[in-house]
Amino acid sequence: MKHSDLKEKALKRKKVKQEYDALEPEFSLLRELLKARRNAGLSQAEVASKMGTKAPAITRLESSLTSGKHSPSIATLKKYAQALGCHLEIKLISDH
């Protein structure tokens, strides 16, 4: 069974779909981080060097958004953004 088929089958289950949807903000942020790093043309090691840390820290930062084991601080996200030549912007958007 292909991953896409398994995902489609799993998402038909109400509780799985709810949990999946609840993770959308983290996945959205991860997509933005990876897109910005790709656009900057930098490797994890290069970002780490610019942030004054080591590559495994960047791996943990990027993977933490999908694992739920760690929530990066705003200060860390700002440093990451600055290393990419970007700035961090946080918005609150009404559900109404």
C-alpha cells in the first residue's frame, strides 16, 4: 500500500482526521521554514553556523514541528529567520 493510500484511508476515521487537522499550524510553519531555507540556498549546517549553533540543533528544530516533542521559542524562530535573511511575523487570525 502506498503512503497516499494509507493516509487517505486513515483520514476517513473521525478521530484521526481531527488530530491531523489539529497539527496544521505546525505543518504550515514547517513548510514555511523549509521553503525559506531552500529559497536562501542554505543547508542545515549553514543555517546552524549563522545562528551560532550546530547542524543537529537545526535538524531538531525543523523536526520538532512534526514530532510534537518540542515547541521552539519565538527567539529561536527569530534567529532562524534572520539566518535566512528573513524576519518572523506572527499573526492572530479570527475564526469568525
